[in-house]
Amino acid sequence: MKKTSKRTAVSRAPSPRRPRAPRRTGIAPTAAKPLLAFAAVAKREKLRWYLFGAQAVAAHGVPRSTDDIDITLWLGDRNLAEIVAPLRRAGFRPRVADLAFASQTRVFPVRHEPTGWNLDIVLAGPGIEEMFLDEVVQQRVGTGTIPLLAAEHLTALKILAGRPKDLEDVRGLLRVAVLAHARVLETLDLLERGLDQSDLVPLYQRLRRELKR
């Protein structure tokens, strides 16, 4: 299979899942306002998205602190320039001036001026991120709900990132989250085949074994 980057598409293998009811949040209370403000923009603009990263780890029950919010956004047939004005009206100021560079790197950093929270908006591509969007968990935050990356997919992405703090997040998720381990392995297998790697599944299995000792 042709080798690709960690942010590009992986062949999609849909798997039907029963919808999950919204759950109580572990997201930082002060993050509720920027998340709900972003959710309102996405709803008006008919855009799909989900929360991932450290705030998502916390939402799944693992104690975690972070100074920013990580979001994946699906633009569909829209371009990045079209959503800048709606975001500005909702209090989100771009932290970069070059939208072309943001489009190339697939990361659009903004700051929610009313609260001071920084958001990194990752632009989703076709493939595995579409599957992630289809299988989000609706999470209660403040007075509303937001789409949260499923724990199984979050675990797989943390394994892929592979930094010490990411692997510690995986250990935390293994301890407290109700994970469908077969689904984690399916996601890791998709990533391995898309990225021409063979080390992700063994790493996950090793971490599981460590916790059983």
C-alpha cells in the first residue's frame, strides 16, 4: 500500500455502532464556553466536527490538564476562508495570518477572545476521519452537548502519536474507560495499513499486558 502521512486518509471500514447516550463531562469547566460557542458556529454552518486531544481524554474520565482545545473539523466542499468570518463573529480570532499555510498544514489555530482559550482546529481529510465523525459520542458540556471522539479511536490516535504523555493517556484510558478492545485493534490495523507501519498493534497489546501484571 502506498505510504501516506499520519494526517491523511486511510481506507475506511465502516462498522455499525449503537448510538451512545450523552455522558457526564470531565472537560475543564472553563472550556465549556468556547466549546459551545464553536458548536453553535458548526451547527449554523452545517459543519461536522469532534473534540479530541487532552480535553477528550479528560472527558473519558482520565484526570488531565491542558491549556488548549483540539478539534477536528470536516469542511466538506467548503474552503477554510468561508468559515473565518462566522468564527470571528463568535469571538474566535485566527492566530495565523496565512490561510493558505493553514490549509496546507491542515491546522488552523484560533483564540476564543472572551475566555482566552486557544483552539487548534485540525481539518479532516477523507478516510478514517470520516469514520471517526460517524462514530462520535455526544458529550454533555455545560448547558449543551458536543461531539466527542470515541474512546476507542482516541486510544488508537494516542498510540499513533506515541509520545510519553500520549502513552500515559492510553494507560489512563485502559484503567478507567470502557473500551471495546476489538474496535481499538481494528482502528490500529487501519492506521498500520494506511501508514505502512506494523508497530501500533504490538504497542497497544504491550500496554494492556503491563496493566494486567
